[in-house]
Amino acid sequence: MKTIDLSKGKHSVAELLALAKSDTVLIHSSSGDDFLLEQADEFDREVAALGRSDKFMSFLEKRSKETGDLPIGKVREKRG
């Protein structure tokens, strides 16, 4: 991981993006906040899209409330 402290010098966005192509960049701002910059892959983009989907989030909320547990005896009864 590469660390860049913005209070110790200026860095262009292009420079930070070039660094992030090969490694995660920890950016320490002059206000004391820290940020991570890294190249996104297809999985990252999919996670971001699903996180913004009201329909998908509603589905997850509904699924999380389901118990879904079946005692082994009930499974055996259903199988016969």
C-alpha cells in the first residue's frame, strides 16, 4: 500500500490514479481524514450497483427476516 500525505505536498488526480493502477493508495488529507483509492474491478462495480438498487435491498431485507429452518425430522418426513 502506498501512502500519500496531502499536507506534505500536492499531487494531481492523474498521479493518484496512476499509483492506484498498481497498488492501493492511502490518502491522508490535510484535515486529518484518510481515504483509500484503488482500481475497481467488475465485482466492485456490481456491488456498488446492487447497493444502490432499492429493489435488491428490499429483497435482502425480506430474505433476512425469513427463518428458513427445517428440523431434520421434517426433511425426512417430506422425503418419505
